[in-house]
Amino acid sequence: MAKINILNEKKFERLQSSIRWSNQQLA
């Protein structure tokens, strides 16, 4: 369970950073 949680956190971080990156591109 903990391993899955860590993987999900990493995936979520990558998603957030890519969203932030595309927001900067649009701005």
C-alpha cells in the first residue's frame, strides 16, 4: 500500500509540474 502511495505522489507531482509548465507557456 505504501509503495503505491509513493508512486501516486510522484505521478501527482509530475502532473502538477507539467500543468505549471503549460500555464507558463500560455501566460
